[in-house]
Amino acid sequence: MNFAIICGLWLMAFACHVRLQPARYRFARLTPHGRRVAVMGRIAAPACALMLAIRPGGITGVLTWFGSLSIMGLLVALWLALRHRPAA
Amino acid sequence: MRETLRTRLGWLHAWAGFLAGLIATCIFMTGTLSVFDAEMTRWMQPENQVPANAPLTGTALDAAAALIHEQQVRGSSVFLTLPSPRSPTLDVLHYDGQKFVGTLFDPRSGVPITVRATMGGTFFFSFHYTLLAGTTGTRLVDILGIALLVTIVSGIVIHLRALVPDIVMLRLSTARLRGWLDAHLLVGVLFLPFTIMIIYTGTVVNANLILPATPLTHLFAPEKPEMPAAGPTVTTAAPPPLPALAPLLATARRSLHGREIGFILFSPDRLSLYASDASGPFLTRDHADFSLPDGHLLGTTTTPGPIAHTMQAMHGLHYARFAPLGLRWLYFLSGLCATGTIASGLVLFIMKRRRASGHRIGFRIGEGLTITTITGLPISILVFLWCNHLLPATMTGRDRLETSLFFGAWILCAGHAALHSTSTSMNTAWRPQLAMTALLGGGLPVLDVVVCPHAVRSLWAIHAGMDGLGVLAAIMALYARRQLQDDGT
């Protein structure tokens, strides 16, 4: 359960990151308010994930935090790549 | 940043990465498999069907103690490994010069279990850190670790400007070279923390082999002639019988602050009970000593101090023996992706130079070695697993034959890649080897179910995991083969 929440928080962080780079990832520009929310989400979500991860144990928590970062990043990248792939 | 620095670092990244990467791919691939070395051994010894968490009884400990005493009388040096969730048998082992061998006992009844001779998962573990070449191999692995760290740092500097903004960038629709570069960067950047941690800790744990901690005064002092050892060398007296081990285990657990006991070493006048490697992220050799033959506690030995703790953390992080199953899978996936980063780097190196240097013999050798590494090694690993199930269980020297067939298959793959190095397109070498990987990987579950159906039923999780990895290898090979077909080169 804990791991699922950590993954969810990373997903949120990557989603905010992608929306903050509209040109690179081909998304519509955010409003100034939306931009502020995305910046906050990009900082707060990983911080919350780290706090949640290290609660049961420091070293295991940090390893889990980095591991979930990598896997969720990979999933987001694959989703974005398939989204922009032209139909065959 | 000045462009000249980027160019120079690009050259360093490419050449250091390619030369170190050829062997590093093998080290990473076998290291990734070593995360589940105990489980692989269980898959490769289907006769051992003891369930995880089987209770350890005094009867089993007495049976093991009787065998140990018998071996001691015969002059062999043995040790006892206690059951753990990953390896639930009670093992009386000794080192035969290559691996640990011995007798496995059922922890519930103390009945010896007859299993087939195989190196099991230990083969991949040994290959990972020694390249099966002893201390020389370990030194080479350590030097390659340093080369990889240099490659990573140069790669970070080259990619620094786009490191964070492009962290989830993957363009499958663009040119093939761009797609491969994106994949290399994506996996490389996302798994950078794991990759740096695993290479750094791996280098540090064996750093004494390349940087011995010898004070300079000792290095420059004239060597003294060696004195013959004065201590007793041969004892003719029979070793004393062992005391009951169960009460000693309970005392040792209390002395080691509740940590489980991993193994017991026996010497003529004492026995030492060591804390399990799985008891925490700090991999220690803390132990409790008991005198023989009465079994009185002599004391506990721990290694305090910040330097010792740092080294224990380095060992613990690298070996991950403390990791629960979920974290172990994270290690496995991260290892797989780190292997993918290095392998994609090798492919990129070849792709970038094909147009300008494709006709050169050096390029052909480089591509042949790349194919031998990226597709040849998985084929050899799968051949190793197939041979384990197909060779008769009671055959003499079957463990050596398994290893020989592993290398035989790898040499055949190298020969196949070399034979095709004269043709204009290397797809003729890639595609048959990818098809072979798919065939062997996809056939692994079928073989497992046909050859050892009882083990599949009783230990379904281990068999599903191993067979699933075979299927995963097959899917990846088929996908890569299809991409090559679409490429049309």
C-alpha cells in the first residue's frame, strides 16, 4: 500500500514536470495559476513520497524512493512516447 | 560550457563506455540474476521441495551436528548454514576450490535431501564479481567499475543541460538513431541513482585488491625473510563432540541483540555463531563464540566505529541480502535497466560509426563482440538453464558439464557473429541469435512443467518467477527482431 502511494506521488510529480515543459512534451501552455500549482506539485510530491518511504526504515526507504522514481519515470516516458506515436 | 569540453568528454564517454561496456554488460547481466541467486539454485535443484519458513527442529540440528563431527574426525573443514526464508534447508558445507558443496538437511526432520550437482545461482554470482578468473578477475571487475564511473560522470556532463527537462523524453517516432539515443538517455538518467550506487559500492567492497591498504613505510621497507610457522599445524587428537546446538542458538540470538543466526563456523576449541546477512542493511560479521566441548559463551565480537559501519553499509547495499522481496524486485528491475543502458550505449556506438567505418575490420570485430555480448550471453544463460533440466540428475560431473556447455554456447554465438562479419548488414547475425533467445526463453516454462511437474506445483512462486523471466527474455528478443525487420537494413 505504502509503495503504491509513493508511486502515485511520483506519478503526480512527473505529470507536473511534463506540464511545466509544454514545448518539449507537446502540451498546451498552463495559465500562471496552473504553473504555480505544477511547480508546487513537482516539489511537494517527491518530498511527501520521501517522508512516506523512510518512515519504516531509512536505508530501505531511500532505496524504495529512488526505485519508484525510476520505474514511474519509465512508465510516464513510455506513455508519452506512445501518445505521440503516429498511427501506422 | 565550452563546446570543446563536451566534444572531448563525448569521445571519452564513447570509447571508455564501449571498451568497458562489453564486459560491463556481462557483469551487470549476471549481477542482476544474482539478486535471485538462492531462488535460482532452488529452481535448478527441483529435488529440494522444502517450503519457505519450515520450522527448524532439534532433531535436524543433531543430525547436522553428527555429520559435522564425522567430517571433523576425517579432517575436513566444514560449516553449517542455518535455514532462512530464501534457502530453507540446513546445509553442512565445505569449499571444493570452486564452490560450496555438501549435504542439505530437511530442517523439520533432519533427513538428508539428495539434490543434483549444480553451481546453481552461485554460478552467476561468481561470474559477476570474478569473471570466473579468481582474484585477477575481481581486480579486472574493479578496474572496469572505475572506468564505468568515469563514463557516467562524462555522460552527465555531456547531457547536463537537458538532464532534468528531458528526464521522461522518449521519441519512438523519430529517426532510429535518435530513438536509440533517447532510450539510452531515458534509462540512463532515470536509473542513475541506482547505477552509481551499485557501481560505487561494488568497486569499494573489493577496493583493497587494487588499492591495498598497506602503509607506505611497509611498501618501502626491505622484506624480511619469512620465518617458518611456529604454531601447531597438525593435531592428531580427535575433535571433541559438539554440544547441543539449539540452546547455543538461543543464547547467541540474545547476545547479538535479537538478530537471527546465519551460519556456524567450527574450529578445534570453539564454535562461532554469526549474525545472518539478512538481519539488517549493515552486513556485519558479528558473532558469538562458544567453547568446546562444554558450550560456554566466550563472548561476542562486533566491529564498532564509523569506518567499519560505512564499509558494512557498502557491503549491505551492494549485496542486498537484507532486502525484502519487493525491494529485491526493485534491485532486479534496476539492474535490468542498467544493463539496458550499457547495451544501448554499445549499439549506439556501432550505429554512429557504421557509415564511416563499416568496411573496416576493426568495426566488424567491434560489432561481432557487441552481438556476442548482447545476444550471445542471454543464449548461453538459457542454455545453462536448459542443460540443468535436461542432463540426468545423477550424472557424474554434471555441474562441470553445465558450465562447459554455457561457455560452449557462448563461443558458438561468437563464431556465428564473426562468420557474418563479412556481410554488408549485421542483421544477418543479430536476427538468428535473437530468434534463438526467443526460442530458448519461450520454451523454458514448457521444459520446466514437462521435466519437473512436482516442483512446479509445490514451489509455484519460484518456478513462475524463473519461467516468467524466460518468457520476458523471449518477448524482448522478438520485439528487437521485429524492429530489425522493419529497419530493413
